[in-house]
Amino acid sequence: MRVPRSPTWPPVSEVLSTFWTSLLDGTYFSVIGSSLRRLFIGYFLAVALALSIGLVMGVWRAFYLLAEPLVEFLRPIPSPAYLPMAILFLGIDDVMKVFMVAFAAFFPILLNTVSGVRSVDPVLLETGKTFGYGRWQIITRILLPASASFVLTGMRISLAIALIVTVIAEMVAGNNGIGFYVLNAQRSFLVPEMYAGVIALALVGFALNKIFVLVEHRLLHWQKGGQDVIL
């Protein structure tokens, strides 16, 4: 007895064939390339801002007490909730999408940076002062290396969040990118293309995480925590 074909769940072989065809003809390189451009611009903006503000909050308690209530007020609000306001003020172009990515990726990096800086052993700071280190040398030679594992953990979390928000922004207000591609395929009843696009998106997320882990291990090779633990 022949099983009727489902319009919402095509054969896996057809999905994989569609994925392979779209990969070979350059479709994914085009749509994923525009998404990654927005993602990385917003992500690195978030890294720069969060590291700077996190260092200040971690070092100066007065600034921490001033900024912490605002951070805790904004942080719990889901990032997609800001989309209507972002569209209202910034439109639907790349500026809005980059802002959404930067805003969403900002808080995990900020909180981990603050925690990392505030957890540095005071003995290290006093030792630096004993050796005549100035404020900038203490930050670059003691605070940043000692809190690197915290910062990189926040950056790894934020990278996944940045990818999620990029896709959401493209689905809500986009005309290109992998998010728009998947949603447009669903609207056009191109079901194999839709599932193939999700597979491509999953592979992008997997690749980004693996690359970040390799970079993290390279940067933290001097720390015991940066090595694999063998039991």
C-alpha cells in the first residue's frame, strides 16, 4: 500500500537533494552571506561596548551602583519585544537589524565581564601596583587576562543569541538573508526549500560555535580551565 505524500513533510531525500542543489548553485552563499554580515557587525559592536562598560562597572563601584539598575531593568525584556520600536525609529534596513543584534548580544558579555573583573584576586592587583603598574597596565595585564574565561563565555553565549536575533529580524522585516529565505519559502509553499534552509541555518550555527571554541581554546591555552579535563 502506497503512503500518500504529505504536503507539509516531504521525503528526507527530497529535502537533502534540495539542500545540495541550493548549496551548489550558490543560493546559500548569497543569503547566508548577507545574514553573517549583519550578525558580525552587530556582534562586534556589542563586544566592544560590553567590554568597555563591563570593565568600568567592575572597577568602579560607584558606576556599578549607578548602571546596575538600568541593566537589570532592560536585560529581562526579550529582544524580539524591541522589534516594533526598532522598526519605528530605525526603519527596516540593515541599521535596525544590526541594532537588534548588538542590543541582544550586549548583556551576556556585559554581565560576564563584570563578574570576571570583580572576581579577580585582590592580591594580583596589589602585586601589580607593587611592580609599578599604572591603571592601564593593570587593566590590560591583570584584569583582562584574569577574567578572560568569563568574558569568552559571555561572548560564546552572545554569538548564539546574535544568530537567533538576526534570523528573527530578517523574518519580521527583511527582504534577504537566511531568515527571509526560510519564511519566504514557507509562504510560497516551497516546503523542501524551507526545510533545506533550516538545515543550512543549523550548519551555520554549528560551524560558528565550533570556530569560537577553537579560538577560545587557543586564547586560554595557558589556563587550566582552557584545557580538556580527563578523568
